[in-house]
Amino acid sequence: MVDQLDELLVCRLDTRRKAVEPCTIVIFGASGDLTSRKLIPALYHLHVINQLPSPFRVIGFARREKTSDVWRDELLEDLKTFSRGKNLDFSDWPEFARGLFYCQGGFEESESYQKLAQQIGDADHEALRRNVIFYLATAPTQFAGITERLANSGLLRKEEQPGGWLRLVVEKPFGRDLISARQLNSDLARFTSEKQLFRIDHYLGKETVQNILMFRFSNSIFEQLWNRQVIDHVQITVSEKLGVGARGGYYDESGALRDMVQNHLLQVMALVTMEPPVSLQAEDVRDEKVKLIKSIRAPDCGETSFCAVRGQYVSGVIDNQPAPGYRQEPKVDPQSNTETFVAMRLLIDNWRWSGVPFYLRTGKRLPLTSSEVRVQFRSTPNVLFAAQCGPRLDANALTLRLQPNEGISLHFNGKVPGTSLEIRPVKMQFDYHAEFGAYTPEAYERLLLEVMAGDPTLFIRRDEVEAAWSVVDPLRQAWSGKPLNESEFYKAGSWGPP
């Protein structure tokens, strides 16, 4: 009876969701890992569950010479390797592959853009010619140049066009610091409006990250506790067992601060702490995130104040297997001072969170792969049970597990059954997969759908990018050019430096 009642109480919020329209997606960097590992598998999964518009077309744009048939065959092999869908049926591939085309060309060659324009214009369906998404799955240094050449060739126009639309998608990182982020935003703004521009942080597409807002603002019992009077501190952790692997060249230029803190961790922090938006409209949600990020006090990196801890992994053991040190990884400078671990303490200067510390931690080659938010409530007053148990009386905590084993856990104290009077921590647990059971979509599935629908809610706005850089830039400047000392190295398989 309870289950039937729960079904009656299901509330559909997507009835007013913008519909996806037939369109063409042009992927710059079609030969790269992002295309084969993420974008094409995401689009194929959407095709299998009938979420893609009809008709639909993908044009891969890259330097390597190959035919459309060769590209399709390569993508199918990669799909079999990288798809995370359980028991995925590839019988739908031939139909999906009919919409895949390849355009060989250089990013700096104007004639290549003319060839691309002709290929877009050759579509049988008018909507495929008028509705176009340009997805820049390239190095960030190429964003501005590609955008300018798209505009110069007439493929990208800033003004609205009747009966169609043009959109531009760029991947993180959005700049290397505040100055370069502002410059990139200015360069892109010359040729696109903010309405056309979709900055992707794939973390925002994760189902459990989206669930943070649902958890907070649809449950009154928790929102009443969400303030400085009740919460002692908050920990946000993103840990990885893996090292940098094949990404050594990129990672050595970015490090954990740029790769994780400036975007993923601050985005999660904003969702956990922002004020309720006045509506679920995209700009209302993004306004509250920006206000929150602007309220974060920039780390004070003076000699006498605590700012943050950085670290770099050296060789160690993970799962009983030897793991090389960071400086021994492929494409990494043997003298590199790039940080692979960051732990920092942030404060939010607003009425709700004043005085509550937020501890952010991320690193590679740690003991386990996990992403979670732990909300630690204040300890009980030192009377009754607390007076007798002291530190053995555990403080209550709420843990939002973002991955793996997605779910929510509430830690509280309970009496151990029996004749003696004993108290021990217990856990009330909600498991996402046990409750809903269905396949959880990959982040890129949701994000690509939102781009096609033109909904920017899950994407990062210009002022949001710049506000996030303002938070981490003082720390980046304090570490720049400063060699790592002995205490900042940690063994692979440990939880980082002291």
C-alpha cells in the first residue's frame, strides 16, 4: 500500500521542459578521446532510448584523413570498449551510424570551414541546415581561434536567425587563471552571445549532483537544519585511486587546483550551500550559484595563516600492486612541482554560513575512488549522554555520496539492544540504485540533451567562471614557482601529505 501511495505522489517537473529539435552537431576534435569515449556513446544511448530528435546528424571535423565509413567503424569499436550501458544492444547501430559523417580539415585553414559549410548545407532536411551545435572537443587554446573562423566563414552568427539557432559548446578548463578566463570570455563574446554559449562541466550532469538541489529544496526537515546554528563543518571530497596515466601532458600544465577545485569542487559546494532560487528557471538557479561563489572568502595565504595543503604522490602500493610516482608518469616533467593533491579550508561570508568551515579535498593515487559531501552537525550539549561519553558520543552527520554507491546516509546514535546501557553510531541509508534500479544516465547524455533543448541551467555562466577563479587565484599565485618541500610528498595509496 505504501508503494502504491508513493507512486501516486510522483511529481513530474519536466512537462514544461523545452523540446529537442532536429539538428546537426559538428564535433571539432572528432579523432580525440572525448569524442570516442564520451560523446558518441552518450548520443548512441540517447538514440537507443528514443531521446534524440528525428532527423539528427553528427559531423566529425578533424585533421586526419579518413572516410565517413572508416570513422563509423572506429566509433563502433570504441563504443564496444567504452560504453557503460549494461547489456547494450548494438543492433541499433546501423540506423544511428547513418547520421554520422566525417569532414577532414585543419582548424586553421579557411578552406576547411568552407568545406564544412557545404557539408552542413547538403542536408536533406531544412532543420539540419538551420539548427547547428558546434562542439569544441579540442585543446582550450584553440577555442578562440575556431570560434573566430566559424564566424568569419558565416557558419556562426551572433544575432538570432529566424527559424533556426546556432550554439557553441566548450569544455573546461575555462582559462588558466582569472586573467586568461576573462580574456577567453571576451574572445568568445565577440562572436557569440551568452545565450548561445554552453560551458560544460560534466560534474553538473551527474545524476547525484543534480539530486543535491532536489534533496535540499523538496525536503523541509533538512533545509531547516542547513545553517550555522546546527552545522559544525562540511567536508567535500573527490578522491581517485588512479594516477594521471595518459593525461600526464595535460595534467602537468594544470594540476589538481585547476583540474578539480576551480570547477568540480566549487560547483558542488555552490549547490550544497546556495540559497533557494525563486524558480527553477536557468538564470534564477545560476544567479544563486554566482552569489554564493562570490561570498566565498578568498584563501588568506600569508605566512602565518592557514591557507591550504598541496601534495604530489611518489611511488607506493595500491591494491597490493606497485604504483609509480607522479614524476615517473608518461609525459610528466621529472622535476615537476605540479600538485596532485589539494586540501583547503574555505569560509563563506553570508548570513547562513558565517563561521562554518568548508574543507575541500581532492587527490590522485589515494586509497579509494570516491566523491562525497559530509555535513557534520554540532555535537550535543555536554549533559546527559554527552557528559558521560565525552568524545565517544559521535556527532550526527549527513553524507551525500556522489560516486560510487550513490546515495544518502544519516549517521546518528542508538542504543545497543540488551540489558546494558550502550550507545553506538548507527546509519540510516538510502541507496540510489537499490531504490530506483534503473540505469543511471552518463553525465554527457543529460548535458547533450540540454544543449539540444537550449536549456543552460546545468552550464556555467561567464560571471560564474570568473568568480570561481577569484577564489583559487590567490592560492595558485602563492604556489607558483615555489618548489615542493619534503613534507608535501605522499606515498601512492595514502591519504595525502600531513
